[in-house]
Amino acid sequence: MSTATGPTATGHVPEYPIGTERLILRPLTAADAAPMHVYKSDPDAVRYVPYAPLELADVEQRIATTWSNTRFAKEGDAVSLAVEERATGALLGDVVLFWRGENDRSGEVGYILDPRAGGRGYATEAVEALLALGFEGLGLHRIVARIDERNTASAGVVERLGFRREARLVESSWFKGEWTTLLVYALLEDEWRERGAS
């Protein structure tokens, strides 16, 4: 049983960049706005995320404000990171880790990739890096993913990473003008470590 604790009172600042075999996860910069706008403005790409297609100015504004945080200072903080292809430097998408609860040591992952980068395991590799950040860096006990039931590709990502489906919340969310059914997935720190050791 792990005895990891959460971040100290001064918070946790991840070490950037975070590297994987094929990817680099790093803080977003103003230079990411144009390539990010390509997929953030695509209605199909943003169908299951909590915002409508974005204009370039919206992307620029969010990068400068809500998506600019690079550290976990308090419960409720979120860190958004660019997912860059190591070999080419191309922006493939972005991921986010939320620190949901200090007492419960809980977090949540979110991710969106450019559809042109789909089908190659990049999302799985990027979320795996987020799990390491959450469990090792932030000292989380439990990480969840909440996914629209229709988003089978996203569900496949967390299932490949060992998340268990804990709930199917039928028509529980009024989302973009319709009732949607949410799937709740979760992974515990010990489960993640056991999977890594096997």
C-alpha cells in the first residue's frame, strides 16, 4: 500500500518538459495558438469537450489566461499541457490534469488531439504521462475520467490504461443542447503501480 502524500502547502511544480518515447508534454505558449486553433475550431474534434468551436482569438486568450497555469498550488488547480511530437515538433493536441480534492487526493484527466493524429496511440501515451504526473508528482490516490458515452475512442484510451468503468450516468448532463450519458472511469495509485510492475 502506498504512503504517498499530496503536495506540500507551497504546492507542486512539475518538471518540464515531460518526455515519453514519442512525445513531449510542455506548457502551452503563444506560438501554439495557430496550430491549436486548427482542431479547436473543428466541430467534430470539440464535440465532446465543454466548449464550442473556438476562434483563433479565443484560443490565444485562453492560452494567456486559463490554460497558462504550470503548477498545482491549491485544490481546484488545473495544468494544461501541449502534446508535441518528439520527432517533428508538431503540436498533436493538449491534455489537462485537474487537482480535484486535497483531502481525498483525487484528480481528473482530460485530453483532445488533432483528429489527423488519431489512431496512432498518441492519446494513450500522453495520458500515461499525466498519470505519472498525478500519482508520482502530485501524490494523488485516485484519478478519474468522465467521458460522453458516444465518445468510444476516448473511452478506449482510458480502458487501455487500466481504468475501470465505475458508473454509467444515464442522461445525467445537459450538454450542448441535449441530454448526454456520462461514463465515469477511475484508476487508483496502487492499481497504476501494479500495472507498471507487471
